Amino acid sequence: MLKDMKTHTHLKPGQKGTRRLVEKYGDALLCVRYRYDEIRGVRMKTVEIVVEERPGKAAPRLRDIVYT
């Protein structure tokens, strides 16, 4: 389903069109996207939010690992 959709707009919190979502999610809101499904003729608004935050270090990336 998502592979058939195109993202046309990517908004940061505080930009026009995000006000109600900022009120709802607060600092947990990372971004808002508008996706369009041309096959079904629908527009979807999606949000990316932080659901958990805890201390820790990042896992090493594969290209940073040296194999000998």
C-alpha cells in the first residue's frame, strides 16, 4: 500500500497545517506528512511521534564495523 503512495508535503512542527497536531502530541511530534494514493484517489495525513526515550548509545553501523 505505501509503495503506491507519493509523499508530496513534509512539515515540521509549528509550520502551517500542524497546529492541532502540535496541541495534541506536543514535543513528541517530529513531522507531519501528506501522502497521496493515486490508485484509490485518497489523501492521508501521517504523523511521526516519539513513543519512548531512554538513555543509551547508538548501535554501530555496518560500514563502521571492521572485519579482519
